Amino acid sequence: MKKEELLRRVGSMQQAAGIRAVRCMEGKAGGMKAFEVKNDRMSFMVLEDKCLDIGELSYKGCNMNFLSKPGLTGRAHYDTNGGEAIRSIMGGMLFTSGLRNICTPCTVQGEDFPMHGRIRTTPAEHVCSDAWWEDGVYRLRIAGEMREAALFGENLVLRREITTAYQEKSIHIRDVVINQGFREEPFLILYHFNIGWPLLSEECDLIIPSSETLARDREAMRGLSKWNTIEEPIDGEPEYVFLHEMAADENGNTFAAVYNRELEMGLQISFSKKALPYFMEWKSRASGDYALGLEPANASVYGKQYHLERGDHPSIGPQEEVVIELTLTVLDGEEDLKKVMEEKEAYCSPGER
């Protein structure tokens, strides 16, 4: 619908799309600042106090994200103490892992690196939101920056911009990581997208243009043959993690998607393999922890020590900037699924399809 026709039908554009700043008032989320975003049939929450990550996402009233047993959780002082993270990682649609460690906690040269890093619990500064008409398109934008820094230590900044437009089914994430210090620093980042019920069910297929799929460990080997299917929950089932070598186009563009045949709905995550050469799949069928994680990263799931031992630890030089862009798109109906399957075929060789 054109701008003039739409404005004839609404009093305020907030009827159709908008950004509302909110503050949670109770429980473990008490005091947490966030933004509620409404865009036609899509709505999502951006967590100002937790790295501007996407806490919740729904489409046509259907929840799409996993929320772990601790529930919606704000920031606490103990969030980054070793393995304590499992008591505060709430999942959500996206949490950002990094910036100097991902995955397992470790200690290197006397310094402790917490599980999934510190940036995921870092509150944003210089935060702004906007909604405006531009060339007949109603645009929505949230932006801010997070800093991981220490006296006599690192000074890393993550500048994040999240954008969408009215009736667009996509959320665009543009990150700029800046080393504002004067020495080279370790730089590991992983985008932990978490799919949950009711989008996630036995009616789902996982669509990944993968040229090779490996199991992380012996447990995952049990489920390797079914990495692309989702089964029913099982009490006490261990998590499975799979490592994918992603096929991509000539520019490095690739994606991962999940589609629910019964709901005729799904999600696609698009990114550049040049910026994020690693991709992990986290599949949890345990009752109460029923989730699917899609995780593009610039480092391996084996984490910091693995890269130190190999001598290929990702890093960022003094005053260097790294730009990373991702797009999260809702799939609605058979036509969207057809486009995703055609995209997969275009990326993969005949033997990989």
C-alpha cells in the first residue's frame, strides 16, 4: 500500500508499525530496558541492556524463538563468571557471543574467559531509535554501541544497527567491531540464533547449503544422519552439535533456514561466509530444553584454546574496524520456501544437494 493510501486509514503510524521503549518490572528481568518493535504482522524485542540482542520474535502471533528455563533475564553481576552463564543464558532469538571468547569457558595465561564471552550481557550506550518515511517507505531503526574494555587491557567496541521497514519480513543487523586500543587483540564472535516452539516441531526441516557436516563429539555422532530433521522431545536427551562447511556464491553469500511444513512458516538467516567462515548447528531435543541453534561465527565451536593450539586465533589490529552484516527473514508460505530451495541449489554442487 502506498504512503498516501495508508495514511488515509490510520490516525498514527503506530497502529501499523513503530518502536516503543519499555522497561521490564518484575522477576529476573526487573529493570531491564528494551525496545518493542511492531512491523505489520511481525513483532520483536531488542534488549538495550543486553548487547541490543533480539530477545523475542513472533509473526502472525506465532512465537519463533526459544526461551530457556530462566526466562526473560536482565543483566546481573555474576553473568560472566565461568560456567555460571548457563543460569543466565535465556536464549532469545539472538544472543551475541564474544568478543574475546566464544563457547566454553577457559583460562589463558591467568585470565579467565567466561562461557560465550562478556559482550552478550553488556548494556548499550549512545542508544537511539527512529521511525520515519523515506521515499515512500516507512523505516524503523535502533542503534547503539557496546564496549568490552579493561584497565591496562582491551578496548573493543561493537557498534550495532538494527533496521527493518513497514511490511518487510526481514530484520537487518549491521555490526562494526572496532579495536580502539593500541595493540592487537583476540577477536572471536558468534551469532547464536535460537529457534523454539511452536515454530520448532517435528514438522520442521532444516535447510542448509552444507558441503560437509561433522559431529562435534561422540554424542553428536549418534544424530549425525538426522542433522537436518527435528524430532519430538525426549526426557534427558543430550545436546547435539554439528559443524557445517557452508557452500556459498561467488561473493561468499550463504544462509541457513528452518521451515515448518504444518505452519507453512519459517526463518532464514543470511550472512557472508567471508566474514563468518564457521557455522555450527546446536540441536537440543531434551524435554524442557527443546531448541535449535543456528550459529554463524568467525571461529570454531571448540573455542579459544583450540585456535591458540592451531596458531590461527582470529584477531583484530589496533584501530582496525570489521564490518559484519546479517539478515533474519521470516518465510511465509510455499513461495518463500521455493525461493530458499532454489537458493540452496544455486550454492551447492549436484552432489551436495
